[in-house]
Amino acid sequence: MGETTGGGGWRRAGFAGAAIGVLAAGAAAGVAVERLTVGRSVRQKARLALDATGPYGTLRGTPGRALADDGTVLAYETDGTDVADGTGAAEGSGEAPVTVVFSHGFCLSQDSWHYQREALRGRVRTVFWDQRGHGRSARGPEEPVTIDRLGRDLKAVIDAAAPEGPLVLVGHSMGGMTVMALADRHPELIRDRVVGVALIGTSAGRLEEVSYGLPLAGVNAVRRVLPGVLRALGSQAELVEKGRRATADLFAGLVKKYSFASKDVDPAVVRFAERMIESVPVDVVAAFYPAFGAHDKLAALAAFRDLPALALAGDQDLVTPASHTEAIAEALPGSRLVVVPDAGHLVMLERPGAVTDALTALLARAGEGPDNG
């Protein structure tokens, strides 16, 4: 148990890191990966080459900082005119323009919206932020982290980055849960300012029923012991991170399996997702994990019932299956349900055109989009 050096220790650390890789990709148990036949050094060179490929993660906006109610500094960026300094009013109208606020998922960052950010740039005002412990945002003192806490964080970001004017809220996976938590705590904000909502690859609850494509009995057994295992691993974060790096090939296979579904996904996009996920420390993963089992925000969806809404998922999402998105759509009479074929959990990266088109249509339905007028 106390061994931290030597072949056996590193091997155990490697398998622990691989297990965290599964969790970081949204799964809760191990998965078989095809044997790779290319030499390790060749694969490492390929990863380095892919790191330099494409513009993924390079889009930047005007940086800002929001202060959560527990003092945590949350990083955000805006694209478009700046409402906060009074220059955001539409010319001659005296009113602030719509702001589209994007909330990312677990073990990702604001950069996961790369394609949508690129497509909407110059067409509508946008805010992208990093959830606490992710990207450029600080971790904060509260552990474990709850979904309700994330909803309060989103309110702080809105207060700082878009204090006035209509809002469209967009959330992927954990980000969608964050949006639901905001609605649960601040229904008056939804009533007074929100003109549209998009919930992508997310769930309103009952995540304990998700099997991640694995035998349910095995997944349930893992769920019983995983919180304790994560706490133990979180106390040895440096060792586990080294183990995760040592098992990079397995980690890459897990990311691809649980993030994407199509065979033609760009390898540079897969590597981009891998970099985002592996950048989140294991102790942050451990701090967030209990929140998903406790998440239950079906009732909070009532705040969005009279709004134009989008419920979108990949048809082969193993992390938050399309059935969860369909349940959200059923609770929102004004929603448009979009199930994207041949797509997995990171549908906004795998099928960016379908997601961007659906978001653009939502903005038009809300009367605030680039295609309106």
C-alpha cells in the first residue's frame, strides 16, 4: 500500500491514472482498448505533431474575472461589444444586445466550444467561461463541489460579464446541469432576462442508471467503491498524474471511445479533447465526482417551459445517453429535440456544423439571432 517507487508502484499508479482517465472522459469503470502495434516513441511523436495541428484552443476574447460568492476567481472571455463598460447597446436603441453564455462540461474548458465560437464571432455577443478548477479558473475552497455551487458560479459570471440585456444560456454536459442549477436558484433571472436555452449532451438526473456501455452490475460495483478510491488517489495526486502520463496510449483510447463515435473524426480534434481532459488534476476530478450522483434538477426545467429551447445530443453518447436529452425535451414544450447521428458525447467538436446550425436556429427563434432581421 505504501509503495510509491519501483516497477510495481509505477504500474499501480499507471492503472490508477488510467482509471481516472475513464472518469475524466465521463465513464466510471474500465474499458477494453485495442492493442496498439506502433512503437511508443512513434506514438509520442504523433501526439506532439497533433498538438501543433489546427487552431483548436487558440481563439481568445476579451478576458475578465468574476468573483464567486466564496471568493473564488472565475475566468471568462467575451466576444463582441462590451456590455459591462456601457458600450454594448445596439446603435440607436439604448438597449443591450443579447449575450449568449456558454458553460462547458466536466474535465473540459471554455475552449471546447471552439467551432461555435468561431462561427458566431462577429455575429452575436458571447461569453465563454471556465468552471472552477478547470481551464483558467481557480479551484476554490469548497470540496466536494456541488452542482448547486456551479449554478451560483454561473450567476457570478453573468453579473460580471452580462449584467444587463437578454441572455441565451448554452450548457454542455456538466455545463447544462450548471444552467439547471442557476434556474433552480434564480428563477427570476430566467423569467426577466433569458430568451432561450440550449442543453447539449446533458441530464436532469438519474445518472446512476447510466452504464457507459458496460455491464450494469459491474458499473454499480465500481460506483460503491469509487468515492473512497478517488479520495485516496486525490491525496497522492502527483503520483497518479505521473501514472496517467505513463499510460498515455490507454488514456487516448478511452478519451476517443467516450468522447466520439464516428470513425472519421479528425485526429487533431481527438488530441485536442485529450489535452483538455488530461489537464484537469485528479484531485479536482475527485472533488467533482460526487455531484453527479446527487444531481436532480428535473423540476428546475419548469423555469424554461415558456422559452425557445434546444435539447441536443449525439445518438451514440455513452456518457449522457440521448434518452436523457429526450427526457429534457419532454419537460420543455417549447423545445426542439435534435439527435445528431453518428456522434458521441463531445458532439460540438465531432459534428460542429449540426450543433452550430441548431444554435443559430435557436437564436432566430428567440428573436435575437444573427439570422433575425
